[in-house]
Amino acid sequence: MYRAEYAFASDGGRTVALFQGNARSGDRHSQLMIWHVEGVNPVFFRWQLNEKFTITDGAFGAGLAVGVDENDNVVLISTRTGSVTRRFRLRWQKALRHLRISPDGRLVAVVGELVPNGDTAGESAQQAVIVAALDGATKADLMAGATEQIRAIAFS
């Protein structure tokens, strides 16, 4: 049995990943365990970063995992080397809650709070955006109404 903060499957269920993070312990070590279901032994990646982050999804065919760091930056990590490949900030967003990456690794879907005019003390609204993984350029966005919530995002 394995403990994980986040678990996700990819490649039609043939690859499973468990993320054991550092959010509670204050430890700066995170571990992403990738298990190819056809195989007997899981492949382990363990790396150190200078900041806390949480991985929430992976596109293992593209060799990428997506997550968020403690400053609400979107972080793309190589599942082959464990290194950060890209990091970008979404304009006017904070409290990133759900991050998903497309199976080909080219798009990232994010749900967070939209902060008008960058005013973090002002009112905010929930927003979902789809951005390019390469540079964070917005491809589509959806804003929830005052009484609405965005509960899930997915790629097919």
C-alpha cells in the first residue's frame, strides 16, 4: 500500500502515478512514483526543489507532470528527469485549485480565482482557463457566476 496526496492515471489506465508531496511536513523533498501497470516494478523519481509545490496531473506519453508552486505559478516537470521544464504565472489568478494537462502535454487546464486588475485584496471570481503548456498563452476561458462553481475539468 502506498500513501499519496494525489494519484492519477494516464495512457488509458496503463500508467499510474502517486505524488507524495511536502505540503504538510515542511520538507522540501517530493516524490513522484510512476508505475507502468504492465510491469512489475514501479519507476521512482525523487527530487529536491527550492520551493514547495504540488503535482496534480501527468501526461506520461509526453513525459510531463503539471502542478502549482507555493506562489501560484504553474510548473511543468519532466517525468523522465524530475527537473522543472517550464514555469509560468497566469495573469490575475490566485488560489489555483485544479490543474490538468492534456494527454499530448500541449495544453493545461486550470481552475482558480480571478483577481480583477491584479488587486489581491479585492473581490474575486472563480475562473477556468485552458493555456498553452509551452508559454502559458490563454486559449480559452470560462468565468463562473456569483452563485456558480467550477467543480471539475478534464481533457478527452
